Amino acid sequence: MAFDLRRFLPSFSVAAALAVFALAAATAHSQAPAATDIAHRHLNAHDVLFHDDGRYVGPGSCSAVACHGGIEPRSVTRVLQNEYSTWVTRDKHARAYTSLTTPLGEQIARTLQLGPAEQAQRCLVCHALDVPASQQARKFDLADGVSCESCHGPASRWIGPHLQANAQHAQMVSLGLYDNRNLVLRTERCLSCHLGAPGLSVDHELIAAGHPDLRFELDSFTAVEPPHWVEKSADGQPLNDPLFGTRAWAIGQAVELRVSMQRLVRDARSGPWPEFSEMDCISCHHSLTGPLSWRQRAGYPGHRAGDPPYNLSHYVLFQHIANEVDPAINNELNQAATRVAHLVTSMSPDRPDVIAAAEHAADLAAKLSTELQSASYDRARTERLLRAISADADAISQDGERTAEQATMTLDALYIADANAGARNPETRAAIDGLYKLVNNPSAYNAPQFAAQLRRVHQTLH
Ligand code: HEC
Ligand code: HEC
Ligand code: HEC
Ligand code: HEC
């Protein structure tokens, strides 16, 4: 089955190993863009990935051994200098174009009658650095896949200046370097391909044709990528923060909620409606095990029996940190998110109502992401979140398989952060691995079993 989380399992040991840069306390490190700027930035595909702010030079320009193509990381320079080698040998982004030419890639394109996938714009927007010739400073190959400038922005204006010993990050940003040190902007960048943006979309049609379903959690996906960098503060100092994972999770969740609401607004404005990929997939795609399956026993709380629930996984976990940093806004957000879910779940809502509710939720999520950037993330907070989330077993498990997946990645991210800070506990580790097993086969998802395993996680936390 295409939506399978097992592949994450082995990679998490890599996450733990990589996060050993650990010692000092958290530093508030990203300057926050104003909430309203973020929420109202309605981008199109061109703005999202292909800024006019400079031209693209291609990854070959970064690959020299003396630049970013070293084999071993260096410690005497400002950056590791083996970024290219990490990307080309270990990062799936380097193979994103090649995936289009696999039997699965071609099969998807055939079903959708797109012609060869590797020539279809609908695929290339996310699987390659597909920029118009006028924006290429030199010729480069689509086959390089998702490459340096897909994330770092067009380099023609900063590639020269960034070689200077006194190059300042802020100055490079003014020359078109995308500010990935800012976690709000970084998550937005990842999500443009991993959740969708105007012109970049994996909808139910693509999924039914065979495309893997999209899911994301910043800290987990960063660990799997794997990172080719050391995390730094806005002024360029290495963060050395064992609890960076808690920060990345919290800010990532806020941005993911906002971006998912913005996607809902786009779908409600135009496009097929209701869009099935907005719903909890497994409410439709499970096998019929009745009479009296766990769904029937639970009695479909919160909606009419048989309606497929909206996928609220972007809020259900996030509310725990939202409630800590700003209970008043979280209260409002809770109402807005519940209203969105209620409307969409009814299957035939008035589109303007959905748009209004989702825009309100997006604004509130944007405010929270600003507050979360200046919040502090210590061990006490991480452990409070671990306990609160694992104690919320019934609500999380009943909300559906997508929420169970987010809960699994969330507890894993928070546990790894806490373990980095010294709180290693093999029993918690094993109990979280047990959660992964329960979402490995989404169609077999069973809420009571997942709730029981969440309680086991909770019992291991003292
Ligand atoms: C330009 C689009 C784009 C951007 C931006 C992007 N990705 Fe991806 N990502 C992809 C595509 C396409 C794939 C699938 C690659 C393949 O063909 O296997 C992928 C795959 C991945 C995978 C592998 C998942 C797996 O199944 O093993 C991880 C992890 C990942 N991305 C993390 C990130 C992170 C973290 C960011 C932001 C820092 C990010 N991505 C930004 C397009 C993108
Ligand atoms: C919105 C961005 C987006 C679009 C558009 C898109 N993809 Fe993807 N694709 C991804 C991401 C992200 C992944 C990785 C998903 C993951 O593992 O979490 C992926 C994974 C895949 C994979 C699986 C790769 C692997 O090794 O597991 C194939 C095949 C694929 N895409 C083909 C296509 C085709 C064909 C099209 C066009 C019809 C297309 N994609 C359009 C983002 C996109
Ligand atoms: C999927 C997105 C993605 C791709 C592809 C990518 N990077 Fe990165 N890169 C990041 C993120 C996120 C960071 C961490 C934030 C930061 O330091 O800017 C980063 C950090 C870096 C850093 C450290 C910057 C610093 O000031 O410490 C360098 C150097 C770098 N990348 C070079 C490259 C090169 C060269 C390539 C291509 C071979 C590449 N990156 C491809 C996302 C990406
Ligand atoms: C409202 C019900 C509904 C929801 C929600 C839904 N689907 Fe579907 N799905 C369908 C229907 C109907 C088909 C077409 C079945 C057919 O033609 O036999 C389908 C087809 C598919 C197929 C191809 C079927 C096959 O035999 O392989 C896949 C894969 C799929 N959906 C995945 C998903 C994923 C992933 C999600 C969530 C992101 C999702 N679906 C959400 C109803 C739904």
C-alpha cells in the first residue's frame, strides 16, 4: 500500500545520532514575520518556487570539493562543506526526477493521461527545479531533481557574495537566499511540496492513480532527509540545543495548520468539491469487519453516522502547545477548527462558510506561529507535552488514522528531543515503536488499540 510509515522506523536512529550536537539551552532564534503578512500571502506556483529575485544556476555550481562537495564534514569552516555529497548520496530529493520515470511514475501519468511524467508540468513542479529558460543563468538538468535552489532560492545574485569570508546571512537573504533559518519560512517551503501550494497539488485524483499520500511533520522529516547542516541562530551561532526538536515540532505544527487551512480555502474556491484528500482517508478505505466494528461501537461521535470526517490532524496535536503559549487564542482556534471540521464533514457545506471559517483558523494559526517563535522550549515543557498528548488517548485515537499518524511522529519527535537532553527511557522508546506498528497498515487502523498503546506510552513517563 502506498501510505506506509514503516520506512521511517530505521531512520529515527539516525535522528538520535545526529542530534548529539547537544548541550546548552534554547535560544530564541528566528525573527518573526508579522502574522497577518503570512496569512494573507496568497502565492501562486511561480511565486512559491520561482522568485523573480535572481536566476538559477543549478546544483553543479555548488558541487566542487572546495565548496559543498567535500566527502567528510569539516569543523574549521562556517558550514560543513559536504552538503552536496549528503544530498546526492543520501537525500531522496536528488532522485525526485528519477521517480517520475519509474514504472509507478509512468503508471500515474498514464492514468491521468498526462503523457510522459518526466515532461508533465503537473509532476515537475514538485519533482525538479523546473524553471523557465529565462530564469536559468546557465543550463542545468531537470534530472537533478529537487536540488539546492529548490530550497535555498535562486543563487545568481548571492553565489558570488556568499563566498566572501565576511558574508552575512541577512545580506544574502536580501540578495534572494531563502531564509531557511527562520522555521516558519522553512516549514512553508517544505510544505509547498509536502502539503501543497497554489499550482502544486496532490489531490485524491493523483492519489487514486497511485501517488503516495502526503503527510509531514517538520522534525521527523528533517531527520529522515537527512540534514546537511548544523542548526544556527539568526546571527549564525551554532544552536547546540538538544531540545531543538521540540521547537521544530511546535512551529512546524502551527505552520502546517495554517497551510492546510489555506489549501482548504483554495479547494473551496475552485476545484472538485468535496475534495476527498481533505478527509480522513481511512473512514472510506477500511475493510468491513462488522457487525459492530469499533466505529459502530463508538457511535460516530461528533458527526452523522457514515459521513467521512475532515482530517483535523493538523490541529489535534497542535492544540496542546497552543494552549500553553496562548490559551485565549487557542480557545478561539478550537472553535474555528471545530467549525471547519463540522462543515466539511457534512459533505455539502456552503463554500463561502468554509472559506470564512478556514481563513479565520489560518489567521489564528499564524498569530500562534509568531508567538511560538519567541517561546522557550525546555525539558519541563517537552515532558509536559509528552504526558498531555499521551493522556489524550481517546480524543486522539477517535479522531482517525491521520491524527494517529501525527501523534506517532509527534511523540517520537518529542521523545527524541527529551532523550537528547538526558531523559533516555528504553520503555518509552519501545512503546512509541509500538505506535508505529499500529499505523503501518492504515486500512487496518483500530482506534481502541491505538488508544491502549498511547496509554502504554503514558505509563512509561514518570
Ligand atoms: C520542490 C519540492 C520540495 C520541497 C521544497 C521539499 N521537498 Fe521533500 N520531497 C519532495 C519530493 C518530490 C520527494 C519525493 C522524492 C522521491 O522521488 O523519492 C520528497 C521527499 C522527501 C523525503 C523522503 C520521504 C520518504 O518517503 O522517505 C523527506 C524526508 C523530505 N522530502 C523532507 C523535506 C523537508 C524537511 C523539506 C524542507 C526543508 C522538504 N522535503 C522540501 C519535494 C520537495
Ligand atoms: C505537490 C507536490 C507534488 C506533485 C504535484 C507531485 N508529486 Fe510526486 N511526490 C511528492 C512528494 C512530497 C513525494 C514524497 C512523499 C513522501 O514519501 O512523503 C512524492 C512521491 C512520488 C513518488 C514515489 C517516489 C518513491 O520513491 O517512493 C512517485 C512515483 C511520484 N511522486 C510521482 C509523481 C507523478 C507521476 C506526479 C505527476 C502526476 C507527481 N508525483 C506529482 C510531491 C509531489
Ligand atoms: C529540501 C530542501 C533543501 C535542499 C534540496 C538543499 N538544502 Fe541546504 N539547507 C536546507 C535547510 C532547511 C537548511 C538549514 C537552514 C539554514 O542553515 O539555512 C540548509 C542548510 C544548508 C547550509 C548551511 C547554511 C548555514 O549558514 O549554516 C548549506 C551550506 C546548504 N544548505 C547547502 C546546500 C547545497 C549545496 C544543496 C544542494 C547540493 C542544498 N543545500 C540542498 C534545505 C535544503
Ligand atoms: C469519501 C470517501 C473517500 C475518502 C475520504 C478518500 N477516498 Fe480514496 N477512494 C474513494 C473512492 C470512491 C475511490 C475509487 C474506488 C474505485 O474506483 O474502485 C478511491 C480510490 C482510492 C485509491 C485507489 C484504490 C485502489 O484500489 O488502489 C487510493 C490509493 C485512495 N483512494 C487513497 C486515498 C487516500 C490516501 C485518501 C486520504 C488522503 C483517500 N483515498 C480518501 C473514496 C475516498
